[in-house]
Amino acid sequence: MNKTRVKATLANATLVVTMLSGVALTLQGCALAVVGAAAGGTLIATDRRTLGAQTEDREIQVKASSRINENLPDAAHVNVTVFNRRVLLTGEVPDDASKQKAEAVVRDINNVGSIVNELAIQGAASISSRANDSYLEGRVKTAMVGEKDLRANYYKVVCERSIVYLMGLVTPDEGAHGADVAARVPGVEQVVKVYQYIKPEEAVALSAAASSDASAVSAASAPVAAEPTVGTVPDSSVTSRPLDTQTPAPVKQSDVHPGSANPASAAKK
């Protein structure tokens, strides 16, 4: 067999393997979509936001991330988290001008209710620091799941440079309880409460509305986004072994800045 025929044979074999891999990935994606649709109702039922608010939050997050990447220097490392139209900015930027620019970019996006700018003016965090943050997020979520009388899915957990940020629609008692659990996780250096507080009777009404939304989705067999709505922890990550304890990390309340939404439009959400 000459070299030309060998090359042709190898090229054909590579093409076939590539096509088969693509088919496999497509089928896998379909399977995941089915699983997501089946489990989605349960996830939504534990989220006090309406389906409309969840959709709007995802839209704001995509727009904010894209526009920040376009307008800030390459040295900036900015993470955007959105919950109930409140935008949390975490990460690192090279100077105060970049920090203010990131906030201004977000404020220009429609329907942003409020902004919490926790960007640090320093060099971008290392890969190992970011990996540790992911680890701490998991430990905090696991601690919440194991805590008695606490619903872990009411809290959205974000970790940056070992600082834990907690978002969610919670009552003052729920907020304090969640912050206390997070503060006792080894490795957490500080807890920042980014909550939106509600009254106990509002919590009951919102949970009932979320359950109603979930039932409607299940009845219609509508697909649901694969991303957990708040901070769902996979069962595989929960163990019976208690977490080590530490002296509680300091807890503080975040500084909230106004967003783009006017009071009239916000009242309709």
C-alpha cells in the first residue's frame, strides 16, 4: 500500500471516529435534557423566585458577563451572580476605575434591581485559589444540607478568595442561621450576607407560589434549564461524617447600590 492510500485510509478512519463521537455526545445531551426535565420540578419547588424571575436572572447574568468582558481590561477577573434581579460582582480588578466601570456596565442593563459590588482591587486570583473557592462552596452547601431546620436550597452560595457570599429570599432568622452555618466551615475567612429579606408570611406565600409553578411545569412536561435554581447539592456529596468545626468567621452585611429598574417595574415582578 503506497503512502497516498495510507493517508486516505487514516483520514477516512478519523472522519468516522469524529462522526461517531458527535452522535454519542448528541445522544448523551438528549439523555441529560430528559433527566433535567424530570428533576426540574423538584428544584423549582425549593426556589422562592417565580419562573419569570429565574428566567430574567439568567438573561441579566449573560448580558452582564458579556458586557463586562467587552469593557474591562484583560487583567480583570469578574464573576457575575444574579438572584431576584440583585447582581453580585466578585473577583479582582486592577484599579478603582475598573471596579466602578463594571458596576456602571451592569446598571445600564434593563431590570437590574440592585447591585452589590464586592470586587477587590488587586491582581487576579491564582488557579489554586479559585480551586479552593470551589471546594469551600461545596463544603458550605454540604454543611447546610446537614443542618437541622435549614433548607439549603433557599441559599445561593458564592465563594471568592475564601470569602463566602450568601444570596437568597430569606427571613431574618433564616438569614442568620445560614450565615452561622457558613461561618463555621473550616477555611471560610468571612461571610457576607447579600440577602433580600422577607417576612415569614411572605416566605410561606412565595414557597406556595413556587410549588404551583413547579406543578404547572410538570403537567406541561416543559424542559427546564439544567442549572440548579439556587444551590442544590447532589446527594453524592452528602456524607454522614460531620464537618470539622472552627471558630466562626466574621459575618457582615453587604453594601447594596441601586440598579436600573424603577420602583414601578420592580413591583410587577
